[in-house]
Amino acid sequence: MGLDIRVMTLEAKERSSFAHRAVAALGLVSLGLAWAVLLVPCMLWLAVTHLGRRMEPLARRPAP
């Protein structure tokens, strides 16, 4: 039983580095998409609620 130490070639290091960067970029994009999917409905709900509360007094005004 011996210790097998391998030295990576420059090409292998570049491929590995590129793969890590690609996976990291994909992770960031998916994280941004997940936040968008979570936040967009919340923002729409808040906007509708806010507009509904602003329009409510107009609906209750007595007719002249």
C-alpha cells in the first residue's frame, strides 16, 4: 500500500477551474431566480393591498 500523489497538468487545472466557475455561475443564477420567484408574488400582493387600501376611502364617499 503506497501513497499515490498525482500532479495536475496545467490543462487539467484550467478545465477544473472552468468547471468550478461554470457551476458557481449556475448556482448564482438559480439563486437569483429562486429569489425572483419568491419576491415577485410578494411584491404584487403588497402592491395590490396598498392600492386597495388607498382606493377604499374613495369607494366610501357619499354621492353628492
